[in-house]
Amino acid sequence: MSVLTLEDLSYSIAGRPLLAHASLMVDEGRRIGLIGRNGAGKSTLLKLIAGQIRPDGGSIRLGQRVRLGYVAQEAPGGDTTPLDVVLAADTERAELLDAAENPATPPEELADIHERLLAIEADAAPARAASILAGLGFSKEWQARPMSSYSGGWRMRVALAAVLFSRPDLLLLDEPTNHLDLEATLWLETYLRNFPGAILLVSHDRQLLDRAVQAIAHLEGGKLTLTPGGFAEFVRIRTERALQQARAAERVATQRAHMQSFIDRFRAKATKARQAQSRIKALERLPQIDAVVEDQATEFSFPSPEDLPPPMVQLEGVDIGYNGMPVLRGVSLRIDMEDRIALLGQNGNGKSTLAKLLAGRLGALHGREFRVKGLRVGYFAQHQEDDLVLEDTPYDHLARALPRALPPQIRAQAARFGLDADRVNTKVGAMSGGEKARLLLALATRDSPHLLILDEPTNHLDIDARDALVKALTAFEGAVVLISHDPYLVDLVADRLLLVADGKATPFEGDLAAYAATMGERSGTAAPKQGAEPRRNDKAARAEARAKLAPLRQAAKAAEQKLAKLAAEKAVLEARLADEAMYAPGKSAELARVTQRLGALKKDMDEAELAWLEAHEALEATD
């Protein structure tokens, strides 16, 4: 049964068509990810389905009695609490309770009202609402605070909780993880995977699109195409289609070139004129196969810093906080070149506070803090977007940050993050959120930092840009400290996890999957499967099993990341050997060092590959 049918849908903004005769059918219980380039019209499509705007043509049909759930732009403020806001989202329950408590309700109707309240499990609603809020980061105390005490981002979480609680037949979600931390993102992933209704989800989160949806709807050129499976399967199918089309286009191009050469040679010769004309007609009939229309490949590149002696940074028993009041106590941490550290922990636990200390934006209240001489730190924080001058261009911002740089050097730094000749001269006020994020990355790395601190760098980056960031961070020769709600980014980049919670920062032994499982058990907020009996597995046994597997997973991941780093270094060294300047007079010593390092790299890569194979064999043996 279809809960939503889009047929021949068209919509334009200022004469620019976003949807052109687009069609899509969403079946009952079907979870679909909606993807497309920035500006393709994904959010507009959700607004059309929600009835906030009207289409120019075509039809939008909801199934009979289908309840639609769409996250409001912001939850209300005032004295009402998050728990009350979420409970009020179930309008049927609220109306039935009002009627049951109303003295004017006829006695003969009360039996039906109480029967319906029983059927919808009204008594369990407060516990269910509290569980959803807890999963999105609200403690029991926070659930009772007035809405007016929360920022816009936290109110958006309440709005999301309310729509999840209402249990609609069709759930429309537009970038739901933008206002969430990693812990809430992992919880939402599980909740959506077990959601009984249909979902249309707009997201740039690859892991969410791989694990929580069953099909991908791609909005491109005003049309919608549906591909079964998650995002990885979509990429595989699309790549195969592109290769097939490229091969067909190559065959057509070869045939065209051959026929065109005949036409050019014999068009003027009377004896061949008839043949030339027939070839011209055949040429016109050949199929015009266009290449797959895609934006220019997104590439990021971080400048390489010179080596520094270890440790670059060392904290010993450090207290960190504001106005003499510690947020974190007794933090001990060492950072060396090429370290990749992700900070875990719910928002408000002190991750950004620790990041500010490492960035030099905050001093230690107590303890020993060491920084090696010459250390340069690059710091990216999403709130820095507010400091950008809307009337200035990226070039203006970079010129101020690099006062000694020549114009070509300024443009080269912008180009490292995809700010090409056109975008580098665009006023910041006219730039998209993703373009502003690229500018902030260019500013953060302008001095070739040894330590790069990234606090939610992907909030406005699309899928391609997130992939480019992963590749750039893998090749980066300095250290990285990362705070992100994107599990895909954390999983691929980080080789050390640091849990910031309960006023402490402690190493987490295990991978992100182990952390997600531990987090769900600790908070008791793991989303249960709808209609299923609670699992009664022994928690201690599960914890023991995870503890045994965690070192193997960590070893496999560490070997895989080491292989990637060694391969990146190998590519850099091979590129240097291919440079003619390497063989100039006076370069013999450097040439010998590069050649020697390449020889050592092969041995290191063989060892890392063997470690990876051994770890995976051990993991497979435990299945």
C-alpha cells in the first residue's frame, strides 16, 4: 500500500526549475533516503509534501488516513517543558484525556474513550516520551526545565523528539543530525532503523543513509530516480552505470570520428558525394550519449608542516574551565605528529572546552601544560562562521589572515578547499553554508599547522565534501583532534578515542561500535524494535564479549589506518622522485633519503598488511 505518490511534479523558484515532472511512490513502512547536490531542491520537495508550499504542476497524494510527521523549524519556548511539548504531539491522546476529564462528557462515551486510551497505550506515553528525549540528550532534570532556557539547537531536538513520539505513518526528516552530537546521532540511527512507518530522509550522513534506509531517491535535473539499498549500493550502481555509459559514449565517439573523417575527405569529390551525404545522415542518427552530469570532483588539501620533536603537546593533571570553575579535572594527554584523536561524549560534557585549551584559546586552571617550541595550531569551530564579514570575499578574509602572502599564494590556499576563481571573489553573504565551511577550513590551515583541531567541521558539507575531508585528513602529516557527530568521519579518521564525561577525559578502549553499544546500555535509551519482546541477554556476558573483541577490532583498524598513511606517504615520495628538480645538482643527499625511505616503506607496508590480515582472521574465528 502506498502512503505517498508524487506524479509529474513540477516546481520553480524565480524561473529556475527545481522539479520537472518528477515522480516517486513511497510504500507503507518503506524508508527512503533523499539525496542530491546542494540547491537541487530536496528541502523544497519536503515542504511541498508537507503542504507548506504548492506545486506548479503535477499531484501529491497521501494514502487514506495517512498521518504525516514533519519536524517544525523550532519547538515553542515559554514555561512549558520538553516532556510536555513531546506529549502534546500525540494530539489524539491529548484530546481523549481532555474529554475523559471533562465533566460534560456523556457517561456513555467515557467507556469508548477509556477503551481507546488503553488501545493507544496512553499510560505508557510519558515513559516513551522520556525515553526518546533521553536518547536525544535530555537528562531527567533537563526534561523538566522550561523551553525558554534552551538554545535553538536544543529546541530543534525537542521538535524532533515530538515528531518521533507522534508515530506518524510517513516521517519527513530534513538533515535531522545537524543539531545532534555523536551520541544522539547513533541513537537516532537505531531508532529510525526500527521505525515501523515510512520515512523520507534528507541527509549528508553516509552511515545514516547506509544503515537506516532501504532505498535511495536521487534528485537530479529535476527528476527523481529510486535505487534499492543504502548509499554504498547507490554509489556502486551509479558507478557501474557511468562506466557502461562511458564505454558506450567512447564507441559512439570512435564511430563518429571515423565517419566524420570520411565526410571531410570526400565531401568535395563528386564521385564520393552520394556516399558522403549518406554518412552525414548516418552521423545524425547516431545516439547522443551524454557523460554523467556531475559537479567538478571535490578535493581538499592540507598544507604539510615540518616535523617537530615529540611530544608536541602534553597535559599532566590539568584542570580546565571558566572563571576559576573547572569543567574538566585531572586531564592527562599526550599528542604527537600524525595522532588522530576523536573526542567522544555528549554535548555539554566539555569536549569544546578541551579543544579550546589545546587550541590555546583557554588556559589551564591547574596542572602542567607543555607545548613544543614552534608549534602551530589550526582551529576550526562552527561558531566562527558568525565572525565572517558578509560584505567581504574569501580572498579578503585570507588576505587579512596572510598579510605577507602574494595574490597567487592566497588563491592557492583558497583552491585547496575548492574555492575556485569564481567563489573566491563571491561575497560571504551570498555563499552557502558549505562554502563558508570551506573558507573556515582554509583560514584554520593557512599557517601549515602541526596540530589541527576540528569542532564539528561537517555541519554544512555535502557527501562529496565529507569524503574529500576524510581523504585530506588521512594524507595530512600533522596531528588531528576531532569533534564530530558524523560516525562515518570519526570511524575513518580517528585511531584514538577519548571519552569526555563526568568531568574527566579518559581513553576509550574499543572502536565506535563498542562505544555505541556501551552508551546505549549505560543510558538505557537504545531504541527497541517495535512490537518485539525486550531481549533478556545477560549484560555482563555481552560486555565481556565486547571486551575480548575490542582489542582485535582496534588492531585491525590501526593496521588499516597505518596502511593508508603509509600509502599516502609512498605516493608523495614517488611524486617527488618523478619531479625533474629532484635530480638537479646538489640534490643527491635528498634523493638518497627519499630512495631509502621508499625502501623502508615497503617493509613497513608488508608488516602492516600482515597485522591487518592476522587481526581479521582472529575476528573471523570468533564468529
